[in-house]
Amino acid sequence: MERRRGRRRGIWAIVLLVAGGLLVLGGAIRGAMTDQHSEVVYDKRTIPSENMRPTYEPGDTAWFSMGTDGGNFEVSRGDVVLVDVPEWVPDGPLLSRVVAVGGDRIEYRRGETTLRLNGAPLDEPYILDRSRPSSVPFDVTVPQGRMFLMGDNRMNSFDSSLRPENDQGTLPKSSVIGEDVPRPTGLLVAGGAMMVGAVAFLGGGVLGVWALVVRRRRPEPVAPVWPAA
């Protein structure tokens, strides 16, 4: 009798190849179903300051859609955005909230407990101290194509309300480089499945080659078992 070398390795190679292929295929399908705009780039960042408390605490992790090449962000009131403003923050992007957009009149009258947007009180449930919506009074009509930004921690935020000397504190929409989004769990799961599947598939391939090499070697004879005298 002869023992077939590499048989177990061959079986495991097939198992890994099939499982790896299914994981890669499943991850690709899950990713395509989760995000119809696969060209969008997501970025994970750590919040460095207190200007967006309580929405983001220092040290929190936030996810951002960084847009597409040549694409523009559709900025709306209430959006939390990353803006590139070297004249305000020379060492990196600023995280802030869009309070008003082109055509809006945004104002704060000292002693009031809300901002006024186009003459009406603005409800802002996201700010840290709802009784103090700004540290300074202002009255700004936002030009078209621009926006007025404020942090959620109004008493500790370097934002449009404190920059009246530069276009009344407004910024062009083109300065937006990212917009905060929920954690893209579906894409992360899909990416993890594809990575694990690729490793399993590669391992199955290596194991299969090893099994073939072992099988080509001369098989070891198995000594017969003689019955007891």
C-alpha cells in the first residue's frame, strides 16, 4: 500500500480558494450595492479642537466625503464641512457648520437667545449652549456662491462671526474640501471581506502548489501489517 502525499493540503487548498473567491465576490457586490458613487473618496480624521462641541469632542473620529476630482459640493444650511482657509487657519483645514448660504440674511442681536435667519429665529439644537448662539453681534447678507460658517461651540469658535473684515466673514463654496458623513459601515465591511478573501485565495493557491509538489515526489511505501502468529 502507498500513502498519497499532499492529499490533505490539496483539500485545504480547494477550500481556501473557494472561500476566498466567494468573499472577494461578495465584498465587491456589497460595495457596489452600498455605494453607487464608487468614485467618492472617504477620509477618516481625528477632531483636534473644541470648536465643534458637542457634535464632535476633541479626539473623536469623524468620516468625511472628500468629493470627486473636479466635482463641487452641494453645500446646504446645517452641513458640517471641512474648509481650506489658509488666511484663517494656516496649518490645516477648519471644521465648521454652514449656518447660511448665498442670498440669506443671518444676524445676531446682543441679548437674544437665537440667531435670525431671513428675519426668523433659527433653531439650532446642535450648539453647545443654546442660550448663547454667538459671542459677538453681526448682521450679514451672504453673497451668492458664498457661505457663513460657525462652530457649534459658539464661545470657543474661530469662525465667520469673528472675521467681518474679510467679505463680512463669508467664504466661497469652493473652499469646501470635505463634508462629514455617517461612518460608511457598508463599504468598510465590503473592503474587509475583500481583503480577507484575497488573503485566503492567495493562501489556497500557495497550498495547492505545495500539494502538487509533494504529490510528484516518490510515494513512501507503507509496511504491511502482518497478522500475529
